[in-house]
Amino acid sequence: MTLDLKALLTTDVPLIDVRAPVEFSQGAFPGAVNLPILNDDERHRVGVCYKQKGPDAAEKLGHELVSGEVRKTRLTAWQSCLDQYPNAHLYCFRGGKRSQLAVEWLQASGYEVTRIVGGYKALRSCLLSVFDQLPPLVVLAGKTGNGKTDLLANLTRMVDLEGHANHRGSAFGRQLAPQPAQIDFENAVAINFLKLGPGAEDRPVVVEDEGRLIGRVSLPLPLQQAMKQAPLVLLEGAMEDRVERIFGEYILGQYEQLLSKLVDPALALDAHSAMFFEGLKGIQRRLGGVEHDRLQTTMQCAFAAQAKGDFQQHRDWIRALLSLYYDPMYAYQIDRKADRIIFRGDFPSVTEYLQTLELKAP
């Protein structure tokens, strides 16, 4: 029976990935657990043997390396996973000998598991095809700090690209946790599109306006092209509201997160300030030397005050950064997209417009 890979990926079926850890780290699927049949060193040795002596010798070496207690340990790990998730599916890179051998060992021990024919490559190909069949998109744009991410959370048919990238998409957008691998990001975004549901491919999906890169991960090319042609909805808001939103999220929120991890206020403050000075350095050329130095001084004063328990001065550099850097850049970019704007308004009106739009029948 042929597996429906899209259904498999959208129903959160547990996946046992028997590839080596180095392969898994380069790209995997949400919810997959890595229980390798060959570890990195064993895989390397088998690969060298394959090149030097051919497939038969490589297969023989693989059996020798994974025998006795090693085989028992790995079999036990698969059995434990299946005890916890009886509906789990198992795969290797191409659905070849590694996954076949794992299934045979499990069957010999009384365990049945579904093997994914084609393995990782088939699953990956299935997800990449999603980007060639995207639904209509609506791009939510707006100045930094207007609350685009918050607004997306009020919608049903949306894909949070920055959430999947774990980055806010700007020089100061780095989060405390690292970004995913490029392939992991692409897989998560594709699955998000799939989970929006079959039979509604003609209903629009809202995404936030992004450039080619979100931090260090890049949008798949078909998605980039679709977003460049999609209609725009502009979220507008007052400067002071934007300053307060950024202050609450980036200053108070991030510091609290760091403090919960590091406990020591001095260490948390050092880590917190380092994130912002690093971001400021990244835009030094665009700001120009004079404005960069002025903003850096204002930022230094704010963090010095924060060390004494006063967070209020951060609003000064936030407001200046918006005026000097983000707003002029936004004005330039939105001017080039003016012909694609279909609606603009404040948070409540844009929310209502998009909620109405996503409820329209195909």
C-alpha cells in the first residue's frame, strides 16, 4: 500500500529516523526522533569501505560494526519508541538497506513498524512540492513595531514565517534560542501550509512581509516570488505605540527571559546588552558613523541605567532608531510596492479586514 506522505506529515505521526546524527542535524522533520542504526563514525567507515571495496564489502562491515551489544542497544531504543508510539513510522535516507534492516530486526523481535519507501528523500520531495503549489497569498506589511506578529495570531489562515525561523527578521531580531537549520525551516513552513487544510487551496493565506532572509535562513525561492506578486495590506500605528510595543517585547520581555535562564542579574544584563550592540554594529554602514555613534552612546546610557533598575531610557534609542533607520527604509520599500496595496488601517480595522477575507468561500 502506498503511503499518503502529505497526510503522514500533517497528522503528526511519530517518525523514527535511523540516519546518522550528522545527517539528522542537517535537516529533519518536526516530531522526528533520531535513533540511528549507524553512528557518525560507523557511517563514515562504511562509506570509505564502499568507495574502496564496493557495496558488498561495505554491507559486511556495517553488519560487523552493528552486532552483539551494539545491535541490542539500538534495537532496544527502537522498541522503546514503538512501545510509546505504536503508530510510529521508520525511515532512512532513501528508504534503503538501513531502514530495511531495522524493520527486519524489529520484526524478528516481535515488533511491527511501517517503513517509509523512499525515506527522507521522498518526504523532503513531498514538502518541496508544496512551494510549487502555493495558495493565493496576502502579505501583511507595516512599520517596525506596529504589531504584525500579534495580528497574525488572530488569524486562522496564516503562516508565521518569523516564528518558524525563530527570528524577528531585522538586525535586532535574534532570539535567545538558535535558529533552525535551513532544511528544518523549509520543512516546518511547508507543513504549516499543508495543515491549513485540503479543499481550500483558493482561499488566501496571510504572511508577514519579509525579505529574502530571516536572520540566516532564507525563504524558498517559489515563496519569495509569490510574495513579491501578492497583494499587500498595510498595518499602521502611532510612533509612541510602536515604541511601547518594542520596549515591552525587546527590553522587558527579553531581559526577563535571560534572567530566568542565567539567574545572575549581571550576567543577564551583559547578555542582553550584547544582543543590541551587536545589532547596532550590523547596521553601522547604513546609519553612517555620526548617527551610529550617537545611537550607541544613547544605548550605553540606557543599559547603564538598567543596571540600576531603571529601564525607561531605552525608549530614547528605540524612538531614534525607528526614526533614523527603520522608517526611512520602510518608506522606500513600500513606495516600490504601492500598486499592490489593497487595504490599510490600524490594528482593529486590519484585523477585521483579514478575518473577513480568510472566511470568504473559494
